[in-house]
Amino acid sequence: MKPPVKSRISLLALFIIGISLLHYLTPLQLPFLHDIFQRLYYLPIILAALWFGFRGGLACSLAVSIVYAPHILFQWGGHLTMEMEKYLEIVLYNIVGGITGLLAQRERERSIELQKTAEGLEESYKKLQEQSERILAIEEQLRRAEKLSTLGEMAAVLAHEIRNPLGSIRGTAEILRDDFKPGDPKYEFIEIQIKETERLNRVVEDFLRMARPQPGEIKVCSVMEELDTIVTLVAKDARKRQVKLSLESCPERPEVRGDGEKLRQAFLNIVINALQAAPAGGSVTITTSRTDSGYEIRFSDNGPGIDAGTQSRIFEPFFTTKPDGTGLGLAITKKIIEGHGGKLEVVSKAGQGTTVIVSLPVLDEGEKA
């Protein structure tokens, strides 16, 4: 540990007084000793410069000059030509004190700056680590939500396809039952067939209720925060595809009442489609604006666009133009947006890119309260 300031000043004063006494008390017939004592003055000067910077070094060198000058003038006779080196030594004291103090002060300031930078980097690292953990958690939630939504869509389609034949089977069985009287073995078989058809229909309905997504947590959420999260989440994928991804926000940050997780899933589906459509070196731009009816978000890419025939079917479940696609992304997205009272529109022409427009109603000041 460094000694306190008062202790350091006292130590420097003792150094200067002690060396000066050696000068004044040593006979002039021993010049080699005076030369040694003369050099010893540099010790307190350099220490003062290291401890107190430019002002400390210069103050100490001036103090040494004041104490040492009478020894030259009165004891050595003040012969300027003969004792020029001693006067030059006083000049050197001040030069060494000033330069050493200045360098020490700059080094100390640099150390403080480096320490602040290190603390800032450590804080940034902690924030990045927290953000990374949050992104991983959000990504896992999105995967889980997408799987559940996909299962729900599949269940709805399968239930629809199964219930129609079940209705036909039951109707046919009821017609056949009229041809037989109770007690007839065939009548009993047909009764069993009708009951089993009803049971199977109830199983399908129960499966539909179980697979149907449960309502999410409805609360006030910021659309811009969800978009910021999505941009952060897909930034790595965009760089990998060599696509420039940018988010341009309006000055206002409107809020909607809904499920933030589902909105995040809907926006993610749209952005992933845009990134997959954009060519290497292309761009995907997200712009937001306030309209008379609410809040409008535009997801634009400069990809190959969509022809009119394909555009008329893009919201159909299981319709896809991708070899490895499920055909459920936009269907689920449309369902989520409409569930929040919004509107989803796709504007595209072959060879001219695609723009997906999401319109959402925003909360007024009364609803926020």
C-alpha cells in the first residue's frame, strides 16, 4: 500500500533537509562528496513526481533549488564561470521534476482510463450474457409455441377430414337400421355401429379441444420491443445469408393489448420467410408507422417476389413452395394477427420483391391506464 499523503510529504522534506545538511556541513575540500550529495537531490524530486504528478515534481524541484542555491552562492563563492555546472544542475532539477511528473501524471490518467474501460467492458459483457440467455429462452419458447401451433393446425385439418366420413357412416347406418326390427341380430350390429360412430366423434371433439391452443396471457405489450427482440434473434442468420437486416422505427412506440409471445412468433415467421427469399447481398427492411386506424408494420425484401397464382394460396394450411416447408407458417401468422384484431396483407409481384403488411390496433391513453 502507498503511504498517506502527509507521510509522503514528510518523507520528501526529510530527504531534502538531510541532503542539504550534508552539503552545508561537509567541508568544501571534499568536492567529490558534494558531487554525490548533489546527485542525491534527484531521489526526492523523482519520488515527488511519481507520487504527485507534474505539480508535485515541479514543486519539489523548486524547493530543492531554493535550499541548494544559498550553498552555491555563499559557500562556493558564487563564481559563475567556475561553478556553472552547479547552476546547470539546478536547471536540470526542474527539468527532471517537470518531465517526470508530467509522464507520471499521464501514465496515471491512462491507468484510470484503462480501468474505467475495463469496468465498462465487464458491465457490457454481463449485459450481453444476460441478453444471450434471454434470447436462448425466447428462442426455445418460440420453437415450443410453433410446434404446438403446428399440431393445432394439423389436428384441425385431420378432425375436419375424419368427422365428415363419420357423419356419412352414421347416416348410412341409420338408414340400414330401418330395414330391420329390434331383436334382429343385424339390428343390434347396426346399433353398435352407430354408438361406436358417436363415440369416435366425441373422441375427435375431445382431441380438438386438447390440441386447440390455449389463450395466452393478454396484457399491454410494446410492438417495438418485440421487433427489437426478433431482429436480435435472427441477426446471426442474416449475416450467414449475407442479407442486410434493418429496423426503422417511428418516433412513437405504440402499445397493443395482446399476447407478446404470439406476436413475436408471428413476426418471426414473416422475417424468416423474408430472409429465405432475399438473395445473397440483398436486404430485408422492417418499417413501422402510425396510421389513422392504428399501427402498421411493413416487412420488405428484394427477393424474386410471388406470382399471382401462388399469392392467392399462401395462407392455405400446408400449401408451400419450399421443398422442406410445412405450409403452416403464414397460416398461423394470419390467425395470430387476426386474433389480435389486426390485418395481414401480402403485396408482391414476380421479380419485384415482397412486402408483408401487418396492421394492428393500438391502445389509446385511456386503455393504457
